Amino acid sequence: MKPLKEQAIAKKERAILVGVAFNGRNELDEELDELEALADTAGADIVGILLQTRKEVDPAYFIGRGKAEELARMCAEFEADLVIFNHELTPAQARNLENLLNVRVVDRTELILDIFAKRARTKQAMLQVELAQLQYQLPRLRRMWKHLSRLGGGIGTRGPGETQLEVDQRRAKKRIVDLQRELLEIQRQTTERVKSRKEKELFTIALVGYTNVGKSTLMNALTKAGVFVEDRLFATLDATTRILYLPNGHKVLLTDTIGFIRNLPPHLIASFHATLEEVMTADLLLHLVDISHPASDEQIKVVEKTLQEIGAGDKPTLLVLNKADKLPPSWDREALLKRYPNAVLISALTGEGVDELLLQIQKEFERMRVVNVRAKLALWAQNLIAFVYRNGVVQNIIYNTDWVTVKAEMEKTFAERLQKQAIEMGAGEVVIDKAFPQRAKIDQAK
């Protein structure tokens, strides 16, 4: 009997990767490294790689008939079960290749969708992935099904009938409508939740970045959230939100979000709209980068482009260079920080630089939201004093017979609410920053 490890390896699909360079080989090696990581995440065992340089796509086989025949020989030689293209194939190209190769052919989009389906845990993630898969598969059903002949063919069976393809297409379209309806309801709930946070004036921060740069590890380091962490692509598909306490005592909300990747399928971006709303409505983005990765600059550009596509490109953003522990000792860190001004260098794994990151977050939070408050409140106005403690950081408080004098830091919206309530209740005066105080007369009868 084979050892368990060998049995596990034997169950993996044997895959050949195919990459085509249309503008030289500069980026192809990086793309194939990423494709190999995607294939490994999906559970494939890479047994071969085919590279080609072309000026344009072949409409029938993508790589041309001659190269496709070479690929067929590779499939036979390496006993491959699967061929994975680092490009999106048309339904006709995929069908022609499968007929010639006699193995399944998967393109990059299909591979990513498969990983998402494997990673989905919550109902929302499962619905989002299923919708994206159906939208991708609908024009490709002809390749997926072989039973295309007309039903019927004798006495009593003549009539319009339906091909199995038409039945499948109709069912797929109905399921897409049903999924969209369910996801619209989830999106409505998400919008209501976000609206509720905004009404409570809670400051929100979203972690964004390329897949597998350490967002979940940083989330755990900052909030002890216990988010699932794995050194694989797309370990996180669902948004997780936790309270983050800043060094000065203020609390904000931090959300871990789905990772981005180059050429992220449009169906996925559309399907994950409810999840990405956490990014679109955040007050501050932490753009996390794996600075040890050789393609970190390219990954930064991919994330910035994706943020633009979803409408979050103009959000205030703090660049966070992660995985400092993986940098070689000879690395010039000063030069690195000069190259990325205003960035913070950290290791979410070891904790290096995390305190500095918290201070930078606090600085952004204070710049955007925090004001100094000096309040002289009537002793009977205990609800206002409690409001200050609940929504601010008290720096000094003095009690006397009739009054309570408080100095605190508060978010501007909370400070303005305190000021308004003090006036309406006739409970004292509240000064925000150096603004001229709005005074409220004390009702001595109270």
C-alpha cells in the first residue's frame, strides 16, 4: 500500500501550463510563476510547460495548429490530464484544442473561478462564485456538453423539440437571474450595514492588496481577529470586520478584504460587488504590498488599477510594505523607503514596524476626523459626560459642586453632536478646537 503522501500526490491532476508572449518575454516568466501558484492552489501537479512567442492570436487554436500538435505530443508523453492556458480562450478555441489534445483545457479565468469555488465558505461567497461561473460558462455550454442531437425522430416524436444545449442554457439563465436576485438582497443588507456604521460615525479602514501579500496575517496582528491564514492564493474571500484600538484609545473598524490579481475576471468583480462595497465606502485604505516579491511594482499597479475600476481609486491610502522579514540582510532599507515615500515597512508575521503602522493610522485618523474638545457641562448632564467617555478619549476631567470640566479628543462629528446637545439641553458650553464657543445657558431649575 502506498504511503498517504504518495496517495495524495497520485490523486492530483497532471497539468501542462501554456504561456504565450505577445510583447516579448519580459513579463511572461512572472506570469507563469503566478499561473503555477494558481494551479498548485487548485490542486494540480505541474508536469510540463509550453512557451511560445507570437505576434497575434491564432483564431482557431490560439497557439496555432503546429504548436497545438506539439502540445498534443507533450500531453501524451507526460500523461497529462489537463492543459492550463495563461490567457482567456474563446469557446471555439477551447473546443478545438480539446478535440485535438484529448484532454481538458482550462484557461486562466476558469482556473481562478475554480479556486474561488474551492475557497468559498459562506453562503454569500458561494452565491457570488456560482454567479461568476455561470456567467462565464453560459457561452461555453456547447463545449461542455456532447449530447447536442435533437430529441425525437420518429412517429409521435416530431415537433420543435429542444436540444439538450437549449435546455441547459435556459436553466443556466434562470439560475443566473435567481442568483442575482439573492445577491441584490445581500447587497441591500450590506449597504444598510455600511449606512448604519456611517450614521454612527464610525471610522472605517479596509485592507487591500494583491492576493497572498499577508492581509489576513496583518488583520490578526492588529486586532487578534483569528482570521484564517494560509500561504496560498485567495485564502480570504469574505470580508471580515473587527474593532481596532489605536494607541491614543480611539476605536475604528478594520476590514480584511479579498485579494486582487492581474487580469481578475470581470465576472468576479461584478459578482463580488457586495464584498467590495467595504472597500468603496471605507474612509482609509491600507494598501499592503509583499515587498519581498520580485514583481511587487507590477502588483502595486494591478491593485491601483482595480481600485480605479471599482470606484475607489481616489480614496485616502496608506502604502504598507509587508514581509520585511523576507528581505535579505544586504537590502538597503533606507533606499527602499526613499523609493516609496510615506510608506511604512513592516512584517505582519514578526510584528516589526506594526507599532509605527498604528501611529501612522492614528495620524491619518486624527488628520481626517479628530478635534480637541473643551467642555464645561452641568453636573446633572451625566448623559453628556458619558457620551464623551463613550465616543472620545478623555485627557482631563475636573468635578466641582455644579460643573464638570472636560478636555478630550473626539471625532469632529461626535464633538459637533455633543455641542448641539449641550445647547439644546441648556447644559453648558462646548468649544471645538479654537472655534468661538457656542454657549448654552444653564437651566438652574434642573
